[in-house]
Amino acid sequence: MDSTSTTIITKKQSNHGRRLVLLPLPFQGHINPMLQLANILHSKAFSITILHTLFNSPNPTYYPHFTFLPIPGTANEHLSVFGAENVVSLLMYLNEDCMEQIKECLVRLMLEDEGVVCLITDAQWFATQKVADELKLPRIVHRTSSIASFHSYVAFPSFLETGYFQGFKNDDETKSRALVPGLESLKIKDFSKIFPSNPEASCKVLERMTQGTRLARAVIWNTFKELEELELETLNHGFPNPHFLIGPFHKYFVASSSSLFVQDQTSISWLDKHPPNSVLYVSFGSIAGVEESEFLEMAWGLANSKQPFLWVVRPGSIKGMKEHELFSDGALGKIIGERGYIVKWAPQQEVLAHPATCAFWTHNGWNSTLESICEGVPMICSPSFGDQLTTARYVGDVWKIGVVLENGFERGEIDCAIKRLMLEKEGLEMRNKVMNLKEKVNFCLKKGGSSYSSLEDLVGYILSF
Ligand code: UDP
């Protein structure tokens, strides 16, 4: 950009309105909280423009009060999101190949009468910090995960560099249970699986994300102070920018859909037929996948537990298996019998809030974990990669509101975990603990509560730009 256009932008900004530009990452677990954040800020009289990729584009019809601006050239139909490896290469593509288009979109918006007060991007759009600096546009980062998992991301590259994981094997019981120095809630076996494939490329992404977060004006977190007080303290040492903990976002308003998949409402009518606290809900979110053999272990574990279950089997989530193959020979039906109900995608927040739901077998994506906490539902944890490992460990060992499956997918362990959670005293204790957190959530969002106050501070902070 030349100096003339910089001058024009500066002038326009002096009579700016209250427009915020929000840039979500094009994954379900990132689009949901960003659009929830947009709704929250809209309720504080900001006008909202959503800048988005054409790939995994959010549906604007559910948000007539926002302006949607697609980033040209981002409709690559070859992009797909499946597993850790894919996510890392997609992040590199987004941050390396889309910056020129994003910059052009921002310049256009800044030149309009309304101007732009500030850019809010997902932390994983780290390269936008340079663009924002060039445009002299304040950038705030939105972290869609917990503070605890952010700490593990910050630490991961230096552990890799010092050879911490070298020679480590998962079947080395003693070492695998050893706690990670400086991150004492984590075990080395969790840490080594954060980015199982191509850790070097993952480290580059993590380092750039960390740097982009450090340079941002502030960070907005979809978490709440009562849940992560100690983690916040540590964060303040390494990242002195202001942090606004205003979550859980989805509790501010009745759910408005930002689902990329069609939600099967028969999930609710099926739950309606069951007594309170009797059903296990099973879902591994929008990216995680399992091998065919793991899927069969899951089915046997569920069947052997003899508890009713609602199971989300997302098309394409079983590696190497086509959807029609799943039911073709009737084998799966024979295993799960009458107790199980399978859907492709569920209205998850409604399912978790349903009185029949007793427990949630989850991959511990941050949204799923928060949604479970907010409804007082204890968890069985099967993390796959990334932040899920840290979150699962916190659910199991720190907050003590769930059971981590320590050995992957093994029918005996699955059956045992389901019974522990749904039938035994231990499960009741976990339910009491998670109900306690649910109450804290309700309190933190009320006037005077921590998230309520932090949101007020955030609004004041943005208006000070
Ligand atoms: N979700 C849903 N229906 C499903 C499974 C998931 O609506 O059948 C939603 C869920 O409520 C959550 C999001 O998809 O808001 C998944 O985000 P999360 O961070 O848990 O996992 P990710 O998909 O990013 O791995």
C-alpha cells in the first residue's frame, strides 16, 4: 500500500463508527465461538462484518444483522479437514497464501464511511498481525481454547527442540506417566501426542501463533476466571497484553445456528423417550477421526455397557470406510442392538441440556468440553490431537469431572468407564463437581460476575482505540 492510501485510511478512521471486523478460522469449532462472540459484541452496539473464506463458509441467512464479506480466491475444493496433519497444512496455506486478499478486503472496509475500529481474528490467523500493523489497525486475538492448552502450545516447541520426546515410547509406562516440567498437570504421553505427525511443521505454526498473540493488542478467551484462575496468573507473566475472559460464549443467547452440517433433530425426539440421566451421548466433533478397528472397539464397548446411547458418526470420520459400508451387512446393527441411536450430526447443545443425557463421551474439543460443563454433564475423554490432550487431562485430573481413556479404544476399558460414570458412586461425585462448575458459570455471566465485568472492560477497551 502506498503512503497516500495510508493517509486516507487514517483520516477516515478519525470519524469511524463502531464497526468490528471478525475473521474466523474455517473450522466448525472455531466458526461457532467467533459467531457467538460477534453476537455478544453486536449486543453492545458494535456493527459486525464477518470476513470469511469461501471454503467452509458460514451461512449468512442465520445472521441478517451482520455483513458477510468473502475473501476472494479461498474456495479451494481440494481443502479438507481431517486429522492433525491436515490441519497444520491448512493453517500454513491460510497464513501464507491469503494475506494479500485479506489486506485488500480490509483496505476496502477501512475506506468506507463506517471505517473499522478493530480487527478481531482467530489466533491461528497469526499472519494477519503483520497486515494489521501495516494498516495501523488494532488487532485483537480470539483464542478458541482454554488457557491451559495455550500454555502447552507455547511450551511444546522448546521441549521438541531440546529433544525431550526423543526415545520416548508410549509403552514405556514410567516415562509415559511422568509429569511435564513446568506443566505439572500434563503427562509426557499427552504432550507427545499434541502434534503426532510432523511435529516440526506444527512447531512452526505454534511459534508463529504465539508470536502473533504476543503482539496483538489484547486477547479474548472463551473461558471463565473461576475455571482457570491459576492458568490466568501464569499467562499474565508471559503475555502482558490485556486478557478478557468473557466465556462461555454460547450461554449469552439462545443457540443460533452456525453449523456446517445438518443437525438431526430426531436426536431430541429419541432422547424424549428416555428417563432422566439414562443416556450416554457420544460425539468426537468435526475433525477427529478413528480407524475402523477403533470404531468397532467403540461399538463393542458401548454394547457391552448395556446403557442407552446417542452416537454421532460423522460421515468420513472412520478412516478408509465409506458411509454406506457402515451399515451394509447389518453387522453394526447386530452389535449395538436396540439401545443405540446413530445420527450423522446432532444439535449438541440441546442434547447436552436434555434431562435424559447422563454423560458425554467426547474428544474434548474446547467447545464440546465447555458445553458439557455448562450443562453439568460429566465426560469420558478420548482426545485425538492438539488442545484436546490438555483439556482431557484437566477434565480427568484437575477438575475431576470425567474419566480419561488411557489406552485408546479398547472395549473392556470403554465398558468399564461408562459404568463408572453412569452407574457408580464415583460418577455421582463427578456429576456433583461438574454441577458445581455449572453454577459458577451461571454466576459469572450475571451482573457483577467475572465474565460480565470482563465484557464491560473489553467494550471500554475497544472504544478507547
Ligand atoms: N457439534 C454439533 N453437533 C455434533 C457434534 C458437534 O453441533 O454432532 C458442535 C459442538 O456443539 C461444538 C462444535 O460442533 O460447538 C465442535 O467444536 P469442538 O471445539 O468441540 O470440536 P472440533 O470440531 O473443533 O474438533
